Amino acid sequence: MRIGIAGAGLCGRLLAWQLARQGHSVTLFDRDSGAGEQSAGLIAAAMLAPYSESLRAGNKVFQLGCRALRQWQGLLSLLCHDSGVKVELRHSGSIAVAHRADALELDDMSRRLQALPAVDLQRPYWLSASELRAAEPELDNFERGLYLPGEGCLDNRALFAALGQAIDKAGGRWRRQQQVETVGAGFIRSGGASHRFDYVFDCRGFGAGTDLRELRGVRGELLWVRATEVKLSRPVRLMHPRYQIYIAPKPDHFYVVGATEIESESLAPITVRSALELQSALYTLHTGFAEAEIVQASSQCRPAFEDNLPRIYQAEGLMRVNGLYRHGYLLGPTLVARALALFENRAVDPGNGSLEEAIKVIPA
Amino acid sequence: MSENKNSRVRDSDANDTWTVYGQTLHSRLLLGTALYPSPAVMAAAIEASGAEVITVSLRRQAPASGGGNNLWDMIRQLGKQLLPNTAGCRNAREAIALAHMSRELFATDWIKLEVIGDDYNLQPDPFELLKAAEQLRRDGFAVFPYCTDDLVLCQRLVDVGCEVLMPWGAPIGTGLGLLNPYALATLQHRLPEVPKIIDAGLGRPSHACQAMEAGATAVLLNTAVAQAAQPVSMAEGFKLAVAAGRAGFCSGAISARPTANPSTPVTGTPFWHQQ
């Protein structure tokens, strides 16, 4: 089948790769150069944090998120086979800490996590000062931490590159630097020209707003820094009454600190206030960040619907896959699997029927 | 429901209105729109609370560079009176500028004036607040000043034309409840004609009930509802608590007494049972 995919972010790439390796003729429209420079998924910290995210997102996202780690392990090993690129996936848990004045925030987090439904993952537990030091020797200005088993993050820069290569190898075609104007049943319009396909996927994220009026953008800002004096092996979340800032380690001494969350569709550069907040979080977590290089300061809009859950809009010859909000890596594999199953008229994972309903499928 | 015979209570509820800047309101619960798990939950919580006035914040939304999003449209569609705030402003100049921007954006001259003096506990700066309130009243705004419970500050705010006061119960987001009932009683005693909306620091429905029982005109909440594990039922809980407190205030509570005063005569009780 001739398939057009609009948007080469996380969703578009995963779909293009899967469909191309099934033998479909896939064309991927990318507004960037192929590296995903403007994708929310490339800029993001790529956290897999079902416990931490459950605090706001609730039980269903938590339960779906708990499967993400296993899903990514499967996807990454297949991707390594296809592309030859090994993408790093850290999954030795994450640690939440708080400064003494904000100790209550951590107690509150612990209390709320204990109320979650039982899952395969081990329950969160407290680390004493010495246990914290044993796990992360450089977190030495905190008296305790809350350990969140099974959480982690993946190297999304390597992932984007590997998916690009795997799509190439599977025979997928790219239309780079192609701003898509609109996507409809069986066509993608770009640069004033209409391109016809047997089937079209709209994976433009926030960029799909012109065709999906229910979609809103939620601005996020974050920093990529390189800190040679800092050695953290796990993502760390700093709890605070007003911010929840996480610091995710990446290969080669890179760290991502983020992210603000502002109900705004402004794509303007990061503000001084946000930069100060993120940098204060870094510095108070570990003074070694004082000499870190700020490699990149980014702002982007996460695509979200009113319930902050992803959705699929389906019509003859068209599927719009969107609304991953701040859960691209946590829910992306589930969303893509659901989209593929619908495309093939296959029932999904009957054992988890109720969970799958967290992703609404709406006739377009 | 209208054919319900037992409508005496509801009738008196319906007549129990209050007025601020010429607008008559029935609900005594005002709700904020920040920090909810999702816009859908926010809308449901506002509905459950019965609030007629909801606050909106735009300080960080970068309105000048095309900010805002369809969350604002959703908020507008709820059909409530909007009360934009100046959260995040640090001095009178910033607050005044943001108030003018809000008036254009939300087409209302209502403004909840917040000028923060301390970054950590978000305590209001009384000096800058008074300055901003005076200017904004001159500029034709209906100013709702978020203030501490200091009598002299509140008197000065009234002097510059504020027709309502929003003293805190406790610092924003702490959920500590009324930290200083004495100060609120003083405000009630000295400024009885001025509506007082207890703003900030309430964590539980019982806190709202206590504030209303002490004579507050209304309460304003955000964190206590938005960050509850179940925001929608918590909104309902606060609605009931506000109504309970209000009924308590209006109905002449009995005085507390140090000894029991049984309502059933004990004349027939054998004396050895009264030891």
C-alpha cells in the first residue's frame, strides 16, 4: 500500500519504520532536515517515569506507562537489528529528592504513590542518607530520597537517528524540509501541491492544530547541559511546592533539565525566569553543575487534548495520531501499536482492553 | 426538582446573595483554574463547585508573543465571570501593566491584584499592593486586592477605593487553613460593610467552613481542589462546606458553655447516676 506520513517526530518515525518493514511503500514528510530538530520528542528528556507522572496523570497513564519499559526494550532490540545502532536505555530506577524546606512535598509524593494500583514494578521506597549515597554518591546534600523502581530514560537523540536509518534501510522515502499545510483522507498537501496516497497518517503533533481544532499546545522549556564534573547515573526529580524539575542523564556527560509547563502556545525562546528556575534546580542539586556548559536552551509545545490523553481520529484513508502531551516516551509505543492495529483491522492486546480505552478512537 | 415541596431552605439560599462592584453573586466559592490534571478535570471541578467567578492567570503565558491557547477558549466557554490575576508580579509597575493587558484580553475590568513580596511563600507586598490598587482604581478597574489580614492595610485599601478585600488565610498553596482567626474577626468587626473573600492557604473543606462561619463573605481556592487526588469531588466538598459555614454564620450559633446543659430533663434520674 502507498502510505503517506505527515510529521517525522517520534510517532511519525515509529509508524514509518514499522510500516516500511511490513513492506508498505512509505513516504515521510518532515519539516526539518531529517534529524527532527523541531520535534518535541527530540528536545524532550525522554523520561520513562510512570510513578512520577502518575501524580498528575492518574492511574491509567500509570498502568500503561508501566508497560513502556518492556515495550522499549523490545523496540530497541529490533531497531538495533535493523539499523545497527544501539540506543541506550537506562532503567535502574529514578530518585526523587527535596530540599529540607520542601520535605513535605516528598512525603506527599510517597503517600500518593502508595495509593496506586498494584503493578509488575516494585513499589517506591525510602532511601536513607547512606542508601542514597550508595546509589548516587554525588547526591550528598540530601538526607533522604524516594526511590522509584523501574523508572528511567532513553537516549532520544540516538533513537531519532537510528529510526531515520532504519526507515531508509526498509525502503522508506523522505520528503525533507517540507512544511505540510493540511492532511486529509488520502492526501497530504505540502508546498501548495497535493500528494495522493492510499492511506495517510497525520503525526504532526502540535503542528496539526490547523486540522485538529481540539488540540492545544502546552509550552515546555528545557536545557541541555554538558557537565563533566557531575556523575549521576539515574534521573533525579527535585520536588518543590511550585515546580517539579527532573534532571535526566544522557551519554557523554550530557544532562537534560526540564521542564516548565505553561498553558501557552508561544514558541518564543526560553524566558529568563524559566532559565533561572531550571539552572537553580541544577545548581542546588549538585554544585558541579556550576561549570556545566549550556549546550542548548529549547522551548516547544506539547500537543494535548482536553483530557491530556492521546487520541486517534480515524476516517476512510486517514488516521490522525496525536495528543501525547508530556508522555511521548511513556505512551508512544502503546499509541503506535494501537494505530497499527486499527490500520490492520486487528484487535489489540485483548488482555488489556480496559487500559487501551485510555486512548480514545474517534471517527473523524 | 422545582416541584420539591421542601424548598424553604433552597429559597433562602437563593436569596442569600452578595454584591461586589455592582454585580450580584449567589455562589460564595471562587475557584482558580491552574494546576489541574487536565482541562477536562478543571471544567468538571468548576461545575461541581458551583462557582460563578473563576480566576485566570496570564503572567507566564507570554500573551505578547501569541501565547495563550485553547485552554483560554475552554475557560471562556464555561460562561463564568472571569477574574484575571496578576500572579507573578513583583511590584506595582508590573502589576499595573499586566492588569491593562488582561483587561484587553479578557474584556473585563475585574482584576485580582497580586503583588508578591516574598518569592518563597508568595506573601503579598503591602506597600506595592496599595500603590497598584490606587492607580488601578483610578484607571477604572474593579480591584480585588490579595492582601495580608492586617487591619491598617485593609483600611488603606478601602480608602483608595477597593470595594472588596481578599485577606489570606495562610500563605498560597500551604493548605494550613486560617492561621489568624483573631485578625479576621477584627476585620469583620471594623470593616463590616466591606465584602471579604478569604483567599489562599485553605486546604480542607473544614477550613472553608470555619472561614465562612467566622463571617467571611466568600472564599477563593485553587490548590486545595486542583491538587486533590479527586479534584471534582473535592470541589463538591468545598461547595457544601461553604454552604454549611454560611448557614452557621447566619443562624446564630449557640455560645459554648463549660458545663453540659442537657436538653432532656434529668429530674427522674436517680441521684447516684449524677455523680
